[in-house]
Amino acid sequence: MIDQTHDPKRQSWVDSANGHSDFPIQNLPLGVFSVGGEARRIGTAIGDYIVDLKALSGLLPAEVAPALSQPVLNDLFALPVADRRALRQRLSDLLSDARHRAEVEPHLYPAADCRMHLPARIGDYTDFYVGIHHAMAVGKLFRPDNPLLPNYKHVPIGYHGRASSIRESGVPVVRPNGQTKAPDADAPSFGPSQRLDYELELGVFIAGGNALGQPIDIKNAPDHIAGLCLLNDWSARDLQAWEYQPLGPFLAKNFHSTISPWVITAEALAPFRNAQPSRPDGDPEPLPYLNDADDQASGAVTIALEVQILTEAMRAQNLPPQTLSRSSTLAAMYWTIAQLITHHSVGGCNLMAGDLLGTGTLSGPEKAQAGSLLELSDGGKSPVTLANGETRRFLADGDEVILTARAEAEGFVSIGFGQCRAHILPAI
Amino acid sequence: MIDQTHDPKRQSWVDSANGHSDFPIQNLPLGVFSVGGEARRIGTAIGDYIVDLKALSGLLPAEVAPALSQPVLNDLFALPVADRRALRQRLSDLLSDARHRAEVEPHLYPAADCRMHLPARIGDYTDFYVGIHHAMAVGKLFRPDNPLLPNYKHVPIGYHGRASSIRESGVPVVRPNGQTKAPDADAPSFGPSQRLDYELELGVFIAGGNALGQPIDIKNAPDHIAGLCLLNDWSARDLQAWEYQPLGPFLAKNFHSTISPWVITAEALAPFRNAQPSRPDGDPEPLPYLNDADDQASGAVTIALEVQILTEAMRAQNLPPQTLSRSSTLAAMYWTIAQLITHHSVGGCNLMAGDLLGTGTLSGPEKAQAGSLLELSDGGKSPVTLANGETRRFLADGDEVILTARAEAEGFVSIGFGQCRAHILPAI
């Protein structure tokens, strides 16, 4: 539903929101922040500022006030869509109409003075595999003759990930130790991963969930999307190759995952929804439970994605981060978010408010759109050369990876996701 | 550490605890119960009664009192081992010494009048695969030439499961719908699973956890075990066969898992620990991080396990449950619980108090020790005939599966786990 909150002419009395900011008045993402040693509070980002929504709750719809007093977004996510829309509309009015400036401004904090936290208590985390070009590229490395398995175009492939080790942007990642086995070795050895990689993904926060045994019909699935964030699903490729048969990735993925702290709401993303790209000729139709005309018509969201790297040497040389790849959801996603939600619940599994789904690595069809070093370096065979002459097959200690995203559509103000960044510490 | 709480001569003034009860004074398991519509409270089982530990907390060590006022065991699990031991010792004294009867008895409830709940808020659930005979039997069905993959004897194989759909014993299981594909079909179809199965497992509740990036040394791993329960990891074999490549089981397992409600504490199980069975000649030594002389000497716990079935027809005929198989941890487990904990954390993954680990299906080497119908029926090829003439390849609607377990050792009073049971409702 596109309404006046998306009006491209609407501006904020917070000046920094009106240029090319990630957080114009059309965005109004939700997050959890703290100032100094104070308690965590729910806020929204506007330009270079964060608005304290707990302090502001007297001016906000009464239905949302109790949820806004929590230190995580779970209760807010669990509210009916209409309540979350009412919050957005009221915030848009308060931050655009200068008559409200005097009562709102005391509750603004410079974002630079704030610390961001995990937006929700993540009960369960599921990682999907919707990037068909990533699945194809990785499949080629493991199974040259049979890169895409027969189930891929029928089943939105996913697996359960580890919720406890998800951290907000900025928390350093310790290189994991683990078992690896060289193809020609008799036995595995133990030590730091030598093939540490990032994965460019989007995260999806679940709004209201479903009861155990009660699947979510695809017609209702969009109401279960609270919003999106960036997700870096750090992966130890050498650990994965040795451990993943027959039950899937485990230690190769569970040592750390990083998300951007702002939840870009489903409401803010409404103008960027468009028709799902039609499947290539000859591809099977989804089974009826995954098929819905509305989802076909507006289930795809167009988001431009970018991966940058900043190495220790680049920092020493005062170089800026260097772009490794640019991709987009439209080029990458074989399944829509609604299809992921419906598939996840179709056997009866209950989703809960605040659960996180990962899309899987969002690589486009071209090499320059690859969402991981595994793909950029052809499985480590062809190192990537950086502008300063350094090369990378996989990540080195001190490397910082920075993911960004931006939703753009003709006739609308584009909105950003902020950053998802973290650097690698040596193994202990 | 074996102390007076394990003294086989110790008896309780609660008479029903002194016969062949699952819950003699040597057990003292921890759980969460409620009476009528009242709030959930922490309790211990003694014979046919439950003791309200919140109400009793004035008589218990001061360090544990705040944790006992919670509606879940997480805070209690997170306390130092010494505090949990002190609680056990005090409870053992209070329930054995008749001088305390007058002050304790008002806080006893007949177990038959109570409802049991999930013992902890389970943050993350991980399922392992330590049953080597199960891995071999299942491997033979999928890969006749190569049943046990090369990593099995080096890596304690595990995968992340779904925490939100774990329920306590007694909650019915709805048969899941999902995609399946017959080997000769061109495309998958959608409908109720036709190969619904149980899996006989033990669950391990984590006590204190570890910080992200800080592995748990195997010498310290036993202190991170709060206790054990029974776990039925319901599995839809036909969904699993179609979906599990390349990322592992997903909808085939996440529709429901059932646990027994009483946590049999690590302290209660101390007398039943013994040397890990030596690996067959030619099997590799575990890598050093998984190797510890103490763990070798006392890391295995001997627990007898049993699976029973009660079908709708048997209920109509007033027949008792029929035993399908009997197994034991000692025959089944290739890895110790300490090895699972250390392996899980070795790359830096943080475990949290209240997390649940599943052992994997605990089948012994003989057919009569198989922990699933998949094994008992040779993958559905040879139906099992029940005493009343019914046959089962997989579970039918109305079937109830009952898991029980008992720890036994010469010179000690054996202790039981209570029941883990649930019946199958038709697909919706």
C-alpha cells in the first residue's frame, strides 16, 4: 500500500534527511539503540539522527506504546499490520510537519553518539538458498557435471542456522578453528580456517507468527514480513567441505553472522515491489501452495546491493573501501520472500515474531555480481587483485567487509539500509 | 562426584518414591509444572508427587532461590555447578529426613493433578548423529555402497534444528504436509507425509554457556551439562529424501519435536558414568581437541532405552503399549556428550544456558535395538507386525509413540526419565 508516507515531495525538518541519505523521511526504519551507558531503546533513523520512540510514545498511537517501551522489537513486530502502518504514518507526520519540531526535537540523538544493538530477540534463524546464480556457481565447484540439484526449482531450499551467534554490525569476527581435510590427505587436521568468506544476503524479520500445525497461506504471507536488513553469513569453506555431508553446514556457518541494525520495514519497501521476473522457459511452475497471482505481481522487491572490502594495508594507506561486487535482488532471487515464509510453515512449523530468515547469497549472473569470494576467485583458483596490488582468494585477518543496499524506483525517493560491516580477528 | 545423595540405602518419607519408581530420592529431576490454571513453577519429582521448589525456596540454599522463582529452568542451569549440587544435597536431605516432613509436605502435589511444561526456554536446538548403527543403517538405504561417510569417525556430525516447535510430552503431533517425489515421477507432488517416523534420542540441556569466540575445552565440558531428557525427533522420511540435498533436513524435521518434561541432572547421573567403549580396531583416534583421558574414563553414561507403540486399534481393544525396540546409550553412542559440547563450540559458536542438543537416533547394532521404524522396516520394505495383527511400515494416524529410559548400575538405585509420548493427528 503506497500512501503519503512515500510522497517524494515530503521532506523532513531534520535537514540531513533531505539530501542523499540512507534515511530520508520515506524510510523510517526501526532499530534498537543506546546512548552512553543507558538502557536500550527502540528508535527510528532520520538523516543523521535517531529518534527515541520510547520517549516519544505519548505522541504515537496508543496501540503501539507498550511495544515501544521494550528493549527489542519483537512485541512491535507481533502487532497487527494496521498498527505498524499507523506508527509509520504518525512518525512521517511528526518528522515532516515543522509544527511538531519543538516537541519532537528533544528526543533526537546524533546517530554518531549512539550505539546500535540487535533489533530483536531472534528465536530461530533459518537460512535459505534463493540465489540461483550462487547455487549454480557453488554447485559447479562441488559437482561440475550436476551443478543445480533436481529439487532446486521446486523446493525453496533452506536449513536451520544458529541464532545465538548473530551479532550487529561492528562486532569483530574471530576466525574459526576447525577440522579440514585436504583432498590428498589421509586424515583431517585442526586449525584456523584458510578459506574464510563472506556471503551477501538479506535478512527478513518475521512479524506475527503462526501457531504450530497451522501453515501460513501464501496470500497472507506478506503480512508476516516485518522488514529487511543486510546479512553477512560468514562461511568457512574448508570446514564446510569436510563436515557438510550428510546433514548440511554446521560449524562452517555458526561461529558468527552479522546483520545491519536497522530494520527497513515492509511498509517502507512498498514502492519498490514489482512483478516477479518470469521463470526461464522450461522451468517448472511452482506447486500450487507456492503460487499466488498477487505474489507474482508484487512479490519481488528491487534492491541494489554492494560489497566492499577494506584491508589492513588499505587502512594504513588511508585508502577508501574498494567495491568487490554489485548485485541486485531482482537478478538473484529465484523465490520471493512470501514463498519462503509459506514454504517454511507448510508442514506446520511455527514462525515467531522476531525470527530471522536469510535469503541466501544474492549473486547475479555475471562475475561482477558475485556475492562471495568463493565465486569471485573461482573457488580460490583465481585470486582477486585489489587496486593497491594486494590479492585475495579468501579473507585475511584484518579485512573488513562492508555490505550496503539501496531500494530504488522511478518516481520515488530511494532508501538505504545503512551498513553491515565487521572485520576479521585472528584465530585464538 | 558420587556422594550421600546416591546412597542406595537412602529412602524418602514419600512412600511412593521407595518402590520401583522412576523418581526415587536418588533422582530428584528438575522440571516446570502447573496446577489448575496457576502459573508455572519449578519443581522436582519424588515418587508420585511433585515438590514446588518455589514455595520451598526458604528452606533451600540462598544462591538458588532467585533462579527457583522463574517459570523456566534457564537461570538455574546457568548457576555454577556447586550451587546446583548444593540444591540437590539439600533436597535429598529434606525429602529423606522425616523431621522435615511437616514443613515440606504442604508443598507436595500429586503428579496426576499437575500439568508439565517445557523445562526451559530453548534458545537454540542442535541435533547430532552419534548413533553409529543408525548412521550405518540409514546410510545403507541411501548409499548401499558407501553407508558411512568418510568424515563420520572424525567429526561429531550435527546440524541446527528448529527450537520453536519443540513441545513437551503429551502434545499431539499433526502429520505434516509437504513435497515428495517418487523415484519414477517427473515432478514432485504435495500432500501428507506417507513415511512419518519417530526417532529415539536423548536431549542434553546446556548449563552455563560460553562467550562467542571462546570455545569450551573438553576438560570443562562436563560442567556445561545441566541434564538429560528423552527426545523424539519426529521425521518425515519422504519429505527428507526430496529436500535434504545439499543443505540437510529442514521441513522433514521442523514440524514438531517432543521431549520428556523432567531434566535428569548430570549430578543424578554420576553413578551411571563409565568408560567410553573403546573404538573398534582400525578406527581413528579423535583429534586432540576431542580427546581427554577423563572423558574417556567416565564420559559414557549407561542408559537403557525403550520404544513402545499404542495404536488406535490397540486402545479400542484395551491392549497395553507394545515394545518396538530396546536400546542403550552404551551400544549406540560413538561420541560422548562432552565431545559434542566441545565440538559445537570449537569454532567459537556460543552455547547458552537452556540450549538443547539431541544425540541423534540411538540404535544398537541389532535389529531389535533400532531407534526408528525406518530401520525396523528396512526403509519401508518389510512391515513390522504387531501382536494384534496390525502392520506398520511407518506411523499411522492415531498411533502413540512412548519413549522411556532408565539409568542402571550395580550397587545403585536405578533412576527413570519418565515418559516422552505423543500421538499422531491426521494432516490438515
